[in-house]
Amino acid sequence: MQNQNTKATEPGGTSVRTGRRTLVLIVLLFLAPVVLATSLYLGGWRPDGKGSQQGELVQPARPLTDAVLRKTDSTEYHLHAMRGSWTFITFSHLPCNGICQNNLYKMQQVRLAQGKDAGRVQRAFIALGGTDDLRALEAQYPGLAAFTGAPATVQTLAREFTSSHGTPLDGLERVYLVDPIGNLVLSYAPDADPSGMRKDLARLLRLSRIG
């Protein structure tokens, strides 16, 4: 009887293992295009043979850890929820004046310039501190997601965006690009040419089939 029961469960066990393998393969196939696209781009390959990217490359691409932020309606938001799209992120103290406003405008215009692919791009603003109403920024730049968070959380997250110039905590006012699987891949100085940013993003979108 014991042997019979063992044999009876074998087909089910095999089925479960096969199902898991299939699921893993599906996930890998789903992620492969964006990994390949980012790797090729960061490795210097260009489909049109033109010059290098306009932004500063993060080499190797840096996976960002999750962070619990707060939306303008006071609900919690996990950074990893941004995965699935290409994401422009900028940090700034409030009030958002001058360079900060210019960055938000450039992010908006660069996204719109992608035409039919604009829906694959999202924009986020993370406040480093201040008391301004972030809902006003979301109204001024439709589609922008604005966030605050516990000071320690925001500071820890900002340090993950370290570049050769420092961190957002140093008042760099840079724009960062995160890929659909949560890797920081590019950053742009405040005076970055939006035309160059548009070309960088267009190339990545053309190479990647997800996000």
C-alpha cells in the first residue's frame, strides 16, 4: 500500500516541477529583452552607429532596493511598484523652483516626444524636504507622480542614486533614468540637452520590447 501511494503522487509532483520550470522560463523570456537592450546600450552598441549617450552611464546598472514612500493622498507607495516602465526620477528640496521646475518640464517633454511609446515612460518627483503641497506640482505637470517619505527613508533612497558627482542630497538637481526591472542606468546634469535625453530614451525604447 505504501508503494502504491508513493507512485500515485509521482505524476502530480512531476507536474508541479514542470509547471515551476515553465514559469521560470516565462519570466526569463519576459525579462530578457530589457536586460539585453540595457546591456547593449550600456556596452556602447548603437543601432544607428551614431555618437554616445548624452547622460552619464551607471556602470554596471545598479538595482535599486525597495522604499516605502508616501503619495500626495497620504497613502503608502512602494518604489518597486514603478517597475514595468522606464522611469524618469528627480529629487529636490521644496519649494520646487528654478532648476527643479526645469527638470520636471524636460521630463514631461522628453516623454511626450516619444510619441506612440510615451505610455512606456513614467515620471516621478521625490521631495527631499519642505512643506509645499506636492499636489500643485502634479497639477502643473499632468502624469507626474510626486512623493514624500520619512526623512531617513528618503535619505537612504537618495544615496542609492550616487554618481561621480555625489548624491541628490548634495543639491545636484539631476534627472535619473531607471529601467523597467528597477535598475538605475543613466543620470543627467541640470543643463542636459533635452534633445539628447530624447534620443537616449528613444534608442532604449527601440531596443527594449518591454516597459
